Amino acid sequence: MAANDDIPAPTGFWAFWWSILAAPVTPLVLLLVLALAAIVGLQHGAGEHPATTFLVAVPAALLPFSVAARAIGLPRARLVPRVLWAAGLAVAVLGGLVAGGGAGTARVRPGEVTERFVRERAGRATPHHLGGQLAVELADGAANLWLGVQEVELGRATLPLEGDREVRLGPWAVSLVEVEPGGAPTRLRFRARPRAGGEPVEGVVGAGQTVALAQDVRVTALRLSGDFGGALGAAAQLQVEWPEGREAAWHFVDHADLDVRVGTAPWIIEPVELLADPALVLAVRHPGTPWVAVAGWGLMAAGLAGLAAFRGRDGGAT
């Protein structure tokens, strides 16, 4: 009767591959690879976990098939709990890959916004949308992150610039990869006062941004240059708009009084300094959910319980 209950193994071309999957050493080798990946993951910082890479996903996917292959040659009565255990292992591995998957990096400077992050797959960078605009402000050794669409806020978080802390920002888990030093100037700090006389005001404007000086008076930074013409030093091309007109001109940090002598706008602009903000490289990933993996663990427990029941019954019979 037992011989009739056996399921025959494959023959021909597939016999070689089946023999590899069903070999006693195959599950041990695959488990060793996964264990090494887990050890590496303990030392892993921000970004994509090494266990989500292709080289680790392959042995993780093959392990349930190897366990199932070793169970195929057994009688059907014992086949069910072993296949159930293998299926649970497959679901648990899938849950582990899904939870925290989709990791990538986003790069943003203070005063700028970005709407995408980049994933690396097989050496190729692929952009993905964040679902909103990501903005950052630096203050007191931390980065204040904001994610939203126009006036709708999707998430807000404060990320320390020291340590490996990960914070939740809307639907994402975000951590700091590195802080890139400032390069080209990104903002201008300036002083402005009414040409007809009055109290001065100070402000900061980023490249391509517009700030209001007074009612119906705006200043736009058209271009910023760390060394205009290679000899004249730091400069900013500013546009001043007021109800009766508009004026665009270059303003030089080393000659802050130039606008006093030749300008015609109702406000005098005195550039103070150009600022080069550092860029933050952020690791972005889906936090994921453990429920898929938990379901797999439940199936594995059911399979082990079935095996224990059969062994207990066989032991009682003897």
C-alpha cells in the first residue's frame, strides 16, 4: 500500500535539477546563505537591506521548493504537513521581502523641493514618485522634513543629522544616508530699505524663488553666481517688481552700494552673502507590514504540528 501512495520523482531532463533540489545538503546551503545575509544586515545602516537584493532573493525563493522536493517522495499522509510547512516558508519569505521593500534614495537641499526618489536595480537608476513634494529645513542639528501636495500635508517629521534614526514621513520611512557639502550657491541673504527712506529689512531668497518686501513689492532671485565673470566675486541677478514697474539687475556682494548709485527701483537691495546649503541624501522605503510573514509563520507552525502528530501516532503504534 505504501508503494502505491508514493509520488514518483521526475525523469529525463528535469531529473538532474530535481536531484539538486531534493539533495539533503541543498536546504542547508540555502539556509547558510540566508543566515550570512542576516548577519550582514545586523551591520547594515540606512537604505535597502541586503536581504532584498537579487543574490539573496534567489536562495530565499529556492528554499521552499527544496523542502517540498524532499517531501515529494514520502507517502501522501506525511506529504501534506511537509508541503504545508514549505508553503508557509514561501509565504514568510515573501512577507519578509515585501515588508520594507521598495527602498531608494532622495536628494534635496534646504529651500528646494523634490517629488521623486531613485531606486537602484541591476545597476540602473529608476525614478519613482513620492506622492507629493518633499521639502527640508535645517535647524539645531536636525532636518525638519515636510511632505505634501500644495496645502495638503501628507507627513511631517524631524530627522537628527547624527545617528541612524529612522522616522515616519507620511507613507514612508526615512533615514539619513549622508550630508553632501554645499557647492554652488543656492540662496542669497540680503538687506533692503526704501529708497525714499525708512527702516531696512533683511531676508533670504533662494535661486528661482520670490519673496515679498512690502505690499505689492517682490524680489525674485533669477540667478546666483559664486564668482561673476570669474573676477567680480559673488553676485546675484535680482528682479524687483512693484505696481508701477519692474527692474532686473546684477547685485555684487563686494559692491553692495552699487544699487544705491544706479538703481531706480523704490527699494535698495544690498546683498550680504551667498549661501551654499548642503544636500541631504535620504533613504526612503515603504515601512511594510509583517502580516504576510506572520501568516507564513502560522502555516509553518501548522505543518510542524502535523508532523508531530504523525510521529506521535507512529510512536504509539510501535
